[in-house]
Amino acid sequence: MFVKAAFVCLMVFSFLAGGCLQNFFPDSSNDKSTSASSSASSSDSQKSADSPASKTMTSAFSGTRPDVVEVPGPDGPFVEPPLKGRPEYVYLVVAASALDPWDLEAEFAKLQSFRQVPIGYPAVDQRLGKKGFMLVVGKFARAQWAKALAESLRSKSNLSVKVEQKPYEFDRLKPAANSHKGIKAGRIFAGLTGVDVPVLSSPGKDAPGAGFSLQDGSLVAILDEQWVGNRLWMEVEHGDHQQGFVYAGRVLVDANLFPAPGGSSAVLGVSLGCMDSHCRWDYWLVDRGFEKRRLLKSAGERMPHDFSHDGKWLAYTTFDPSILVTSTSETKTLELGPGISPSFSPDGKLLYFRGPGVKGQRDDVRVSPVASWKSKSTKYEVRQVLDFKGTPMYPRAISTVPPRVDFLDKGRLFTLFFRLGTKVAKKSVHRWGVIFTPDGKILEKAGIAISD
């Protein structure tokens, strides 16, 4: 049914929108805007869903994200591909456990030297159904991937690595989800690699020091959280009688991690907390072990982004919003102008993105050839592919930004457009799914009213 196909594509988009969730593909469906849109369909949705065009679209899209993937060899890389649908379970590869997180620091340091450990790991998290904490070295939606990593680490260390299963709770991309009640675990994350983070005696940037600092990467227990103004502070503990407060942006508690293909770099979303239904995140570009870290966006709700398929480029969205493209190995950054929701073509030759769709701007589909980025000029080629008729409408309860472009078979493209309805008495929002060619020719389209 088209409704299902359109919804799946919207969930695909919401991960790349970053922030409170988030994710690579349908496993990011805990996004509030996505949930709202799925439950707001009108009484004529079934009619649109049964149309021939809708059935064709559903069939075309359903086979584009195969869930059966080859398990890597013992040397990895263990970077799990995107999912076709929401899994029932998530599988954790656990290397050690202890009552206090800092008691895992020796094993933590040892595991950092193993290249098999996925980027962003190891991480310390609450134990499953037991008191204390565990050292997680990988988290997967496919059991065979977790077993392969565990076997690889057992063969190269004297650690008793095991696989634990838990119900899926939208946490595949959170190395440490801390999803249970009680004391949480975290990792100190300095703005610069290797710099100590001062611990304060009370929450607040002007508070006196507690008499000690914590090394970058230290494992801590989170005793409490307190807001002072618009800043969230964590009360942390490390060792006997070492307690104090650290700004939330300097502690990885339930951070999101989105790895590039191959796992050499990743986007790290550090939670700054949620206030009045608005969540804020710092977004960083990091490498393995967080040896290199570059702040991309500070205190943002979400950051739509995409890695090129060779992992060499990262395209992401700024506050404006504008599209920036940065090299993952250098500091080179290009600005492509206004836009949002980037996605690289499967062959890596093109970057598609959408117009902002707000403040009178169109939500058209645009494209920039990667080859043009080699120019010494600061103006890079960007051309319009498709401008769907109607007035763009992206309410927060449905989708705050235009969704990304997805790639079907036979070179076809798919995306969603949200449009202001034509009812005279009151406003309504219609969602249109459109399949089109790279030169902008519309092959099929179908729409439903999703709100009144």
C-alpha cells in the first residue's frame, strides 16, 4: 500500500535529520514528528493506498533495502548496514561488567586497541536486569553480526565476550542507551582530545571547582541531572568521594552515533537535554577512538546528514538551513547554498538535497555533481531537478523539514512533498509521494490528506 511506502520513506528521512533519535533507516521511527504523521491519516487514505500508482510505488520501494547482508570476516569492519524494517531485538556484545563504571576502565583501554571494535565503542551502559554496569563493544540488529564480533574478540583477547539480547527500543545507534531507571553511566568527552574536564562543586558555569578534574574518556556514574537556566548539568561520580557537576555537553550518556561506511569516521550527537519538548544536541565529526573531533553544529535540534559511500565526504545541514560538505580526512569544507536533507547517489557521483521549504522558500529537489567540487572556485554547480507544484507546508507535528531523496531501482528517485490543502474553511496538509527520473520527469505520484 502506498501509505506504508510513504511512511517508510518518511522514517528513512527522519534518521538523517539527526537529533532526538535518529537514525539510519526505519529503526529511527521514535522521532516524534514521524509518529505524529503516521497516526494523522484521513478517511480517504485507503482510497489513495489502493490506487495502481500506489501499488507500483510500494513494489518499487520495498526491494531497495535488502535485510540479508553478508557478515564481515574476523577483521571487520563491523559497521552494520541500514535496516529494511524495525527489528524485534537488539544484540549487545558485552566484554565485562562491574558494580561501578570506573572499575571497567582497564578493560575499556584494552579494547580501544582492537581494530575490530566498531567506531564509537567500547561504551559503558547499565546492565540488563542486574545491578551494576557493563562494557559494550558493539550493538546490532542482526544476531549473526553480534556473534561474529564476539567470536573475533574472543580469539584475540582473554576477555569473556558474550552476546546479550534485549527488546528493541530504538537504541541501536546509541552505544550506551541507559534505558533503565536508576543510576546511569557516562564517558567524559572533552572539547579537545586529551584535555581534562574540571568538575564543579555545584551546577552552573560560575560555580567553584570541586577540587579535581576528570581525564578525557573517564568512565563515570550519573547521580543526578539539574537545569540551571537553559543549561543541563550532570552530577557525576568517579571513584571514592569524587563527586561534582559537569556540563551535559562534556558527558556521553545517551549519545547517538551514525558511522560512515567502513567505520573510519562517524557523526556523534551529544545530548544537551530536552526542555519544553525541544531537544538540543551538539554534533561532532569523530574518528576511531575519538582521537580527532570536529564540532559541526552546536545546540541544534537535528542535523540532516549523509556520508558518501566511500566515506570520504560528509554532507550536512546548518541552522540557516544551508548545505555544507566537508572532507572526513581534511578540514576542507564547501558551501552549496540553501538546502536541507542531503543524500548521495549510489554511485557517489551526485549529491541530492531539498530546498528548505520554509519562510517562502521552495522544497524543490536539487543536485550537485561531486566532480564540480574539485574546482578552485567557491561557487559549485547546483541545479534544480524537480519543483513539485503547490505551497510547501511542514508543521512540527508532521515533519519539520522536507524529507531526503531515496534511490529506487532502474535509476528512479523517490521523495515526499507536504502541501497545503485547498479547503476553503480550514487548512489541511497533504502528503505526496513522487517517483521521478534524474532529469526531473515525474513517473508516478499519489497523495493523501494527513491532517485537517
